[in-house]
Amino acid sequence: MSKLFVLLLLSSPCWAQEPLIRVIQEPEGAVHSGQSIVLRVQVLVPNYFLGAPDFPRIEWVGGPAGELQDSGGNVFQRIDEQDYAGIERTYRFPPLAAGEHSLAPAEVRLRYADEHHRALDARLSLPNMRIQVNSMAPEYSAQSHTRAQLSVSETYQPDTTPLQSGDLLTRRLQIELREPGHLLPPTPTLNTPTGVRVYRRATQLEKTDGRSGQTIRRIDEVHYLFERAGPIVLPAIQLHWRNTLTGQLETAELPARHLSIAEHDEPLAAPVQRYAVHLSLFGLLIALLGGTLYRWQGWRQRCAAWQEERKHWRAFRQACASGHLDAVETSLEHWLQLNPAPEPLRRVRDTNLHEAIQALLRARYAANASHFDVQELYRAAAQVRQQRKTRPKPTAHPQQLNPDSD
């Protein structure tokens, strides 16, 4: 019995489940030079993760590093009657040269909970993986791989309609580069023919990942405006790039296109003249809008001043009706300070109003105050108010601007 207990005690560590790491190669089997390689790295733990694993940079010894793809996800698997939770990441590598290649040492750091819900840290090293890359199959020549890696196509809109001067022709150029590695499709040179205006749209780049590998697509769209009739030649397009499958500098070419542009039925205005007319109209609209905004702002200011003047005049009239001399003096002083002609209370230029104000001040502050007629003050102020409303705007006289002229 004691021997059985010792045997069980020694074998108990074997029951503890440890995290696992697996590397899956795509495509499986033989790999030829020119093929891209995808490695799917799976990290499995017996219970659950306490955080995202720290996936390292993976590269071949003396070779290129893998590009971590957006694709990935969770993995659930049952191994030896034990449920494992896993996280997978995908690395894509550019084509490798013929020969034997091995993964450089790297490790994944993670934190997980075991079956007793205890937090544990682990470091999992990548397996010692070696692959043999075979030479290119004999039936594939460099030229066939060049055509398979790069494809160029172009379309025209309209395609068959007879073109006239003033018409617009749209040229859509599409370049596809398969298994590009870290390169982008070559940039086409689009020269401008004589008698043609060229308008280019922004270049579009699209990247797709499929079972056959990675493809980057470049789309250029050009609009040709024909300004005159006659023969037009759209120049040929040459593309130069380094083939990632063979390592050689390659060239692809699209032939030139010959067009015959007919005379337009009606004479066309020169584009520069049309643009000048458009700019003139635009400037006129801007000037009209600016003048309207200026006049509207002035009208708003005049309305605000008129409302302010009415408010103070109403307060003065109510003070006169009440007979309180202190309110009459205060409201009159506020009204006199308004534009367009602010005047101090004791320096009013109008004779009748000045005498009425002096009588108001004597009635308030003189020792032997006499009787004061408030209505006489109100009538004098009303006369000054009417004069303010009907007073013409001051204008500069030529003799004032040029006093020495005859």
C-alpha cells in the first residue's frame, strides 16, 4: 500500500496541464521559391487567459521577418480530456530563396489561470522549425512568373464614341502586383500630349489576402480634355519594378493609343476665357455679399441707437409727468449723452433748452428757489429732439478740402 502511495505521489505532477504553443505552416508540404509562407501561431492554456499574450517578432535566421496580420482569433480545443482556450495570430512572410531555413529563437509571454484559478506566468518558446525551399519548377520560366506577378490593364470611357474637340475621355489604369513582399506596385508615367489638358484623380491602393497569396492593386484615373481637333497620340506607358520572385529588374509596357479628334459642331470658348468669366462672376458675387453685409451691420447699429434713444426719452417724459426734479435732471442728462450729438448738461448749445436747464438747476440747488415750469423744459427738449431727427448728414465742401483754390 505504501509503495502505491509513493507511486501516485511521484506521478501527480504529470497530471498538471501546462500551456502549449503550436506553429502551423501554410501551404503544407513542399515549398518552392517564389511562394509566400504563412505561419499560424497558436497559444493554448488549460483554463483561461488573464490578459492578451505578448506575441514576438518572428523571423527566419538570416532572412526576412514576418508581417503580423490583422486576421486571428480565439481557439477552443479538447486535448486528453482537458479543455484548452487558445489565441491565434497569423504571420505572412515574403518568398524565400531556395535552401533550408529555420525560425529564429523567440518566445511568447503570457499570464493565465490554472484549474485552481491561480494566476500563473509562462514563457513559451517557438518550436525549432525548419523548412526546405525547393528551386523553381522547370516548367516555370522567369517571363511566365513576371506575367503572373504583375498584371496591367486599362479601360476608356467612352470607348467607341467618336470624339470631338471639347470632349472628355476617362482613362482608368489598373496595376496588380501579386506576392509583393514589402514593395508597392510601380508608379506609371502619364505624359501630357500636345493640345490636351490632363486632370488626375488621387491614386487608390487596395490590399487583399486570399488563398493564392497577397495582392496589392493600384488604380489611377486620368481625364483628358481635348482642346483642338486633329490626331492625338496618348503616349505608351512603361512600368519598371523589381520582381520579388526572381530578384530581377523587370519592365512591362502598355502601347500608345492613336486618336482622331473631330472638329466640334459649334466653336468653343477657350478654357482660360471661361475660367476668367467664372472668376469675374465669383468676384462680383463676393462684392455684392460684402456690401450687403456692411449695410446690414450699419442698419443694425442704427436700430440699436434708435431704440436706446427712445428708451431714455420715454424715461425723461415720465419724469416730467411725475414732477420729481431729481429724476428730471438725471433722465435729461442721460438722453443728452446719446449719439449722434452728445452734450453735457451744463453746456447745451440750444438757447431755449440751455435757459430751461439753468432754471431747473436754480430750482434744485439755489437757496431762494423759485417756481419751475417742467413743461417748458419738456417742450424745449422736444424741439431739440426734432432738430436732431431732421438734421442732414454733414458733407465735405470742396472749399473746405482745398482752402487755397479759387
